[in-house]
Amino acid sequence: YDTLNSEKQELVKKLSKSELELSQINKSADINQSKTADKSSLEMKLENETLKNKCESLLKEKLEYKKLLTDLQGQVNESRRRISQLEHNLSQESSSSSRDWEKELNQYKDLVKELTDQLNNGGNRDTYLDARLKQLELELQEKDAQLQRLKDLDTIKDERDQLVTKLKNQAMNFEQFVKNQRQVSAELNLSPRNEGVDLQKLREMSVKEVREEMELKVADELRIIEQQHQDKQNQVEEKYKSILAELSRRYDEKTKELEAAKESMLQEKVKLHNSFKEQEQIISQMIDIRLRAYKKELIARKIKIQELQGELRKKEMDIEEEKNYMAQVMSQWAAEMEEMKKHEVSMQEEVERLKEADRRLREDVRELQENDKRIRESFDTLKHKYQVAKTTAQNYK
């Protein structure tokens, strides 16, 4: 019994010790695991944040440098465009100015030539104007005469038409009278035969009277028409005389106007001859002034072009330096990215190592739990044996 009791006490002590060790191991494992995990997680978070900030800053710098490079390239292109535009404008203005001056000079030369021709051909022109004026007057007289003849013919035609109409009406009246006489004769023929001779005489007398009356009327109408024609002819002659007088008056006026025009032309020739020399001097002075101004402007623009070319070369050098700096920055950024990748790989390996340590600790804990279970089973067995032994001992007693 004492042996069993001592064994029991030892087993209880061992079990307590094992439980204490197991609890301590579990606590230390949990603490170490949590501390290690927290520390690793915190370190990884800090490193990730740092790397993320570095990446963002590098990306921002990259975008800024790209934008700066684009702006510089745009400035270079704008400077080139401005220089080419200035050169084009300068050449175009120079050519257009020279063309304008040549055109003006040619116009003045043509004007001088025209004035000289007018001065030389003044006499011929006066003779030509006189001949042309006379010809126009003759044509005017012929046209007036033709117009008057046409008007007279229209008047005669109208009068003839009126006379024909009047004669037709009189003929119709005469025919109507004859018809009436025939009707009267027919009525008289119906009377007795002894009156036939008187009626025949009466009819002949009536016809004779009507014929004589018609002849008188026709003669009167013809005399009236003849008188009207005579009046028309007198009017035409008077009108012709007045037209001749008017044309003569116009001819005198035109002659006076021509003389005045000759006089004014001579005065104008003298004025043009005097003003031509003055204008020629003024034009020469204007041409000299403008040529000097264009030369000064050309020199100033050449200087401006040289300055712009210098600025362009300077900007190209600045852009080249920026490109080199960007290349260095990009190489540094690539090296940092490579280093970040390596650090990330090492951190991943550390995480795997910690995961492996955690797995081993969990296996140790599981093994300790199994040992605890076995110890408890052994304790239960020993306890059962102790009870059996105790019962046996009591039975022996």
C-alpha cells in the first residue's frame, strides 16, 4: 500500500508538473507566437507602407518629369514654329513689298507715258474731236429728218384711213338710198301703166340729184383733205426750219465748248507737265524712305531670329539635360524597384519561416496534449489499481 501510495504521489506530482509545464509551454508558445506574428505583421505593414509611399512618390516624380519633358518639347516646337513663321513672313513681306513698289513704279511710268502721249497727240486729238463732232451733228440731223418723215407718214396714213372709212360710210348710205329708190320704183311699178313715164323720169331725176350731191360732197372732202395736207406741210416746213435753227444753235454751243475744252486742255497739259516733275521727286523720296525703313526692319528681324535661334539652342540643351537627368532618375527608380522586389522576396521567406515555426509549435502542443492524455489515462489506471488494492487489503483485514 505504501508503495502504491508513493507511486501515486509521484505520478500526481509528475502529472502536476507535466500540466504546469504544458500550460507554461502553451502560454509561452502563444505569447511568442502572438508577439512574433504581431511584430512580423507590424514590420511587414510598415515596410509595405514605406514601399508603397516610395512607389507613389516615384510615380508622381515620373509623371511630373514626363509632363515637364512634354512642356519643354512643346516649347521647343513652338519656338521652331515661331522662327519658321517669322522667316516666312519676312520673306513674304519682302517679296510683296518689292512687288508693290515695282507695281507702283510701273503705274507711274505708265502714267508718265500716257501724259507724254497726250501732250504729243494734242493737235491730232483736237482735229479728231472736230471731225467727230461734225459727224455726230450730221447723224443727228439725218435721224431727226427720218423721225419727222416717219411721223408725217403715220399722220398721212391715219388721215387716209379716216377718209377711206368716211367714203365707205357714204357709199353704204348711197347704196341704202338706191335700195330705197328701187323699193319706191317697185311700188310705183305696181300702179297703172299710164303713170310709168312720169315715174321713170322722177327716178332718173332723183338719181341725178343724189349723184350730183355725192359729187359735191366728195369734192368738198377732197378740198378739205388737200387743205389739211397743205397745213401739215407748212407745219413740217416750220418745224424743219426750227430744227435747223436749233441744230445751228447747238453747233455754235458745241464749237464754243470745244474751244473752251481746248483751252482747258492746254492749261491741264501745263499743270500735268509741272506736277509730273514734282510727283516724280516725291515718289523717289517716298521710295527711298520706304526702302530704308524696310532695310531697318529686315535687320531688326534678322537680329530677332538670331535671338530666337539662341533661345532655341539653349532650350534644346536644357531639354537634353532634363532627358539625362530623367534617365538617371529612371535608372535609380529601376534599382529601387529591384531592391524592393528582393526585400519583398526576403519578407516572404521570413513569413514562410514563421509559418513553419508556428506549425512546429502547434505540433509540439498537440504532442504535449497527447502526452497529457496518456498521463491522465495512466493516472486513472493507477488509481483504479489503487482502489482494487485497497479493496483487497480491506478484504484481507
